[in-house]
Amino acid sequence: MWNLKDKVVIISGATNGIGKAATLEISKENPILVFTYRNKNLADTLVSQLKTISSNIQVHPVFCDFSSQDSIRKCATEINQTHNYIDVLVNNAGVVNTSYHETSEGIENTFAINHLGYFLFTNLLLNKMKGKKETRIINVSSAAHSFVKEMNWEDINFKDNFRMGLAAYGQSKLANLLFTRYLAIKLSTDNISVNAIHPGGVNTALGGQNKAIFGRILKILLKPFFRSPLKGAESIVYLATKENDGITGEYYIDSKVAKSSSYSKNLEEAHKLWDLSEQLVGEKFIL
């Protein structure tokens, strides 16, 4: 295993579900843990749980609302000012919406959090990951990327056809894979591996913000088929701790490289997504 002792590990969306399970498991390796949160009570509870695992663990909660680009920038600035380097970045914060709404930047909430959140947060932290022998980025995607055949370039927000949000969610997870593969190529000479995972159907609070009856009923019906958050977090823990095997730009299921849709490997579309993402966050990133 790759020794995480005293390495800086950042996990977004760590107070619930697979993010929390991954954080608790990774803490057993005695890293310096940084996690983002929106709910202060949940963050305090997680810190207490981490202290029971290791009373000496260094843990730094940082507030971040991934639906706000301003909040992401403030969070990244705090992390960059507090830590001289970053060894592992786990992009996990996510949302499922069954009704349409936009962020203050005019971007559909699912796409804003699930893709642009990863894109902006990662790029703002990258300089602290460069120049080391090895660092790792892990993006939580989903088999839901196959809900759509391609990016909906003509209506990226799905404003004209949102329905219950399944296509918008699938698109955001497809964007995670396009981003993973394009970033892996951009960072191929920087000793930074970039991989994505599918956690499986996990019984978490994801989607719990939805008031729609459909969303609640769907979760009840699917509950018997859910795996535990700990099981869903296994691929995250695996990628964070495995020996360096040089694999980057891949998609993992159950800690093994798996197949994803052919479109998710289209580098021309990935380049197009990168350019659009820069436009939507109002900043160009030279890697």
C-alpha cells in the first residue's frame, strides 16, 4: 500500500454517504485530513468520530457550498494558504435534483455542483499537487453516465427538457469521465494520476434535498438493492492507498478498471467540455 501517513488528503462532501465512509477509512492511515462541509453540525460529528479513530489525527474542516463558485474559490484559497502541498484530492460532493433550478451564476444546479464543482476546485488546487513524486486525483462518477449518449451542447442546463432530472444527472456524471480523461492527459508529465470511480447504488443522503414525491418513492423502491456507503467507498480507498501502477485516466468499479461508454472516451468532446467549463467559471487554466 501507498503510505498515507502525514500526507495531505482532501475529500469534498465528506459529511455523508460514501464521502464520510471514505474519510473514516482513510483516517486509519494517519494522513492530514481536509474535508469540505456545508452543515456545521455534521462536520463537528465527523471530527468527533475521526478523533475516536485516532486522537492525534490532524483534521481540518473547511466550509464549501459547491453550488457557488465564490464559495469554491474561498474554500480553495483557505486550503492553499493553510497547506504547502496536497497528495490526494477526492472530488465527491454531489447532488441529484428532481426539479429544475439554477445557481446564482445561471447554471443548472446538478451540472454546477457535479461537474463544474470538480473542475473549478481541482484547477484551483493543482499547483499544490505538482512537483511531487506522486499525487492523486479521484473523481466520483457513476454508471449513470450511460443515461445519456452525449453532452447536450444545445441546452447544457436541460432547461427545456429537465423532466425529473435523470438526464441532467447522467450528463453531469458523463462530464466527470470526460474531465477525468482530459485532465489525465494534461497532467501526464506531472506525476499526477487522475481516475474516476462508480460507487454502485449507495443508500446515502444524495438526493435527500428533493421534495418531489417521485424522488422519495424511487429511493424507497430501490433501497433493497443499495449497498452500504462503506462498500461504495471501497474504490476511493483503493485508489488513495494502492501502490503506484502508473494507471491514469481510467474508470473503476469495485476497485478494478472497468468499461465506460465509448463517448466518455471522446477526447474532442472532452476538449469541448473543458473550453465550455472555462467559460462558465470565467477563468482559463494553463496546466
